Amino acid sequence: MMPVTAASKPLIEICVEGIDGLLAAQAAGADRVELCASLVEGGITPSLGTVRAALESATIPFHVIVRPRGGDFLYSEAEYRSMLADVEALRELGVAGVVVGCLTADGAIDEARMSALVEAAGPLNVTCHRAFDMTRDPTEALETLIRCKVGRVLTSGQRDTAVEGMELLAKLVRLAGNRIIILGCGALAPDTIGEVRRRTGLTEMHFAALTDVPSAMRYRNPNVGMGGTDLDREYRNTVTDGAVVAATIAAARA
């Protein structure tokens, strides 16, 4: 794989959970945020109350994920209708963009649904999230998203990490040209993000910088959990680490 030239200062988007994550990311120098709930499930739609709080506090643009549940990206008609309603509500609130993705059962982009979601978004930026990484043919999926008038696609090159997916990421950047933005992701960290940028030509990059911190709760009930068998999860919070965000941004722009 031949190295390609990338922008000297790629735009950096941070994936965060909730308002505290947004505040940490923007304080650490992020250019944009993807606002989610429940990152343990890969991110689902945050509440409208969270979005309103973000609009009051954000000094950088943020895009809101519209994903009604964890799991696959093959949605029932009722789930799809709820996504349309969320996109319309977010447009009315005035967020900068939305992040969506729908697949068919055979692993293609659901062109009809994605086109309708883009239409519902109106003037908002629209990103296709990593549903793209679950498609059977990434070249076909890219062309479908372009036809749908999606503005960018979030991808790790259909691998667990961007380092593993660099060959496809570079290919997607070349195929995209100026028709759609490739937003690269996949376990990007201070020791990998610079190499990925240089070898792919990515102009926008996305990562989460999460760390677990102990709960401040003094009283703890050891006999009940709110879900699953990991009882300690009730007293452990996952937060955005501003120091890691800043260090990774610096490495991307070195």
C-alpha cells in the first residue's frame, strides 16, 4: 500500500456519551462531537433533554446518533418510523447533523430508507455510521450512500481497528474524491493515529477516549444490579478522558 498525502490538520470528531462527554471533548480541543447514549452498545439515540442541554453548552458542532437500539442495523417498520421522527425532531431543534444507518438483510445499504432519512434531515449534515462496516461490498455501499446524498461515512475499513483497515480506508478515500467524506475510525490512539492519517489520506478522523472511573456513591447495595451479572457496573462510570483526547489530537497533527 502506497502512502498518500493527508491534510496537515485533519478535522477531529470525538464520540461521547452524554453532556459531560461533550464538555470534556470540546475542552480538550475537539473540532466536532458525535453525541450518543449507551456507548457500551455502540451508541444509541440520546434523549432530547440531553440534546437541548448540549445546544445550550456546546461551543463546537455536534452530530447526534439516531439509532433506536443496539444490535444489528436491520430495523422493523416501527423502528424506522421512530428514526424518521427523531431526525425531524433534531432538525427542528437545530443540531448540526445526524448520524444514521440502515441495512438490508443481505448486507447492503437500504437505499430507500437512507434516502428518506436524508430528506427528513433537510439542511443537516448526514453521516452514515459503522453500519457501513457491516456491508458485504464496501465499494457498492459507498456508491449507494453517494446516491442517497449522505455527506460522510464513518468507517474503520471493515476491520476492528483502523490500522488493520488502512488499505480499504485509503481505497475509500480515493474512490470518494470530493463526492463524500470518509471519516476514519477504529481504536485510534496517540501511537497509531498519525500513521493512519499519513497512509490513508483521511481528512476527518473519529475516536472515543473512554476510561472507567469509580462511582462517587458512598452507599452501595451488593445484592442487586440494574442489568446483567456485573454488579460492580452499578458503581463504575465510563467517561471521556480529556487528556487522552488532547494527546491523540496532537499526535494526529504532528
